[in-house]
Amino acid sequence: MIPAKGSQAHPEPWKEELRRAFTHVDDLLRFLEIDPDCAGDLTLAARDFAVRVPRGFAELMRKGDRGDPLLLQVLPSAQEVSPLAEGDEDPVGDAAAAQGAGVLKKYRGRALLLATSACAVNCRYCFRRHFPYRQLSLRHDIIDEMVATLRRDPNLREVILSGGDPLMLDDDQLEEILSRLREVTQLRRLRLHTRLPVVLPERVTPRLGRLLRHTSLLSIIVVQVNHPNELGSAAREALRALREQGSTLLNQSVLLRGVNDDPEILTALSESLIHAHVIPYYLHQLDPVRGGTHFAVSDRRAREIANRLRADLPGYLIPRLVREIPGAASKQPLC
Ligand SMILES: *Cc1c(COP(=O)(O)O)cnc(C)c1O
Ligand code: SF4
């Protein structure tokens, strides 16, 4: 493993925040002043996929509201473990796209690195909830193998750090990866797929900014915000810092029943995003992961919502409605 230097003596604030995250449904519900009534079922679902909710994210939820759109994204539900639960363990064909340790190659010019298995928040609809992450760790020999795999593709222009959440790596670890990526000489762009600037804004340290500014690669940060309430003042501040150090900021949302399947919410989201210097990129139809299908929205309704957004917003605020189809050459537009 790449050692995380100096973290014992003075834990960085973001690591402290991570340590303080809610990991028990009961604690989270108590904090939100909600009666933890059917906790039995919830516990079962939580055993299948652990609960993890940073305090700062929980503070953005409405007290006493079980239907809060941020809470719904993270609260286990009995439907996850129902014997009738539909869906797949690997709905996007990641196993077939794996190319050596931690590298997924699906689309021309781009390779996705599964940099870590960890996330700061566990989203109940996550399509990676069954991914065999335990096989991944960031040992030097694995980085060697990743770099060797990337060097073999002369058309490669962009590396996407994903996971899990790549910003769960600390700055020492990221620095090592960025420095090793210099060996991939055909590479032009670095993309980070991360929820941390929003759910754990403390992670946006000045050193992270410097690391991104000093790489020779163009840096693009794709966050995931599903509802405008997620953009609290700390998140907006973190996004501004990332923007100021020169990254292009994009957002992808997942269309989620009961959370954001409403043109007015998505219009408000696009408006809030652009004022946080983030351009809406994708609106994903949910990948049918087992345990997550109760969030699914029909294609008919999804298109209806997308059409409303087109009528109500300038072109640059309209995310592309897409779905991932295993084996396809790109994400597939729905309209
Ligand atoms: C989604 C995805 C990408 C990026 O696709 P874009 O359309 O460029 O955003 C790249 N690699 C993999 C494996 C993906 O799943
Ligand atoms: S990979 Fe993304 S969607 Fe999945 S749990 Fe982590 S932050 Fe949430």
C-alpha cells in the first residue's frame, strides 16, 4: 500500500469528518428526529450494503421528514432485500470490461481506473454495490500493472479515476498516481468522478488544488448531485476552490424515483449547479442493480421530464439523458 504519511499525529480535518460519519441507521434517524420504527428490516438491508452518511450531508436534510430527498438516497429500505428484488449484480458489464488490475476499458480513448473501493457516502441505488471491491487495493505492483495496461493503448487520451470515490485516496496517494501517469505519454486529460466535494467538502484541501493545478493534464471533475438541497454553502465553497484552481466542473445525476423525478426539481438543480460553476453533463437512467430497482423511473416518464427541461432551460443547462448498455460503444441517449 502507499503509506499515508503524517496522518497519525495530525489527522486532516476531512479524515476526522469521515470518521464521524453516521454508520448506524438508528443514530442517523435520531439525529433527524425521526422515529426509527421498522428498524429490523432496515438493519437487514444495512447488513447487505453498509450505511455511511457524513454529518455535513445529514445536516442538509430536513428534520422529521422521512421522505427527504437526501435521506432517501442513503436510508436502507426493506425493498432492497425483498425476495422479489429485481436486478443484476453487475448491471453495466464491468466484469467483462476489466483489463487487468483495476482498469475498465469500455469506450474509445478513455480508460477508467478503479482507484479505491471506498466512498464517503453509500448511495442505496449504487450500481457498484455488489462489485467485488475487496480484490482492489492500491499496492505499488498494482499501479505498475495499471500503468503498463494504459501504455499499451496508443489511442488513450483520458484517464478517469473512479471507484468507489477516488478522493477517498489521500493527497499522498493521489500524488503518486498522478506522478506515475506521466509515464503514459499519450495521455492528455485526467477526469475524477467524485461525490466528495459535495458530501464531504472538507476533502477539497489546498494541497489537492495544487496537485491538480500542477499536473500537465487538463483536469475535469465530474461530481454527482441529484437534488439542489445537496448544494449547501460548504459544498459551493469547495466547488469554487476547485474551479479557481483551473478544473472544469461537470455534474452527473441519477434519475431517482421519489428524489428528483420531477422537472421542477431538475430545473432548480441545473440553475443551482451553474451558479456553483458546474455544468450539467448527464442524467442517468438507473442501472438495474439488484437491491436498487425501487428507485427506477420508466423510460416514458424520463423522456417526458427531459422534454420539459428542454422547453424550460437554455441548452447548456440540459443534461443528456442516457443509459449504460453493456457492450455499447458509448452511453446511450434516450432522446
Ligand atoms: C461512463 C464511463 C466512461 C465515461 O463515459 P463518458 O461518456 O465519456 O462520460 C468511461 N469508461 C467507463 C468504463 C464508463 O463506465
Ligand atoms: S460509487 Fe458513487 S454512487 Fe456509488 S456509493 Fe459511492 S458515491 Fe455513491
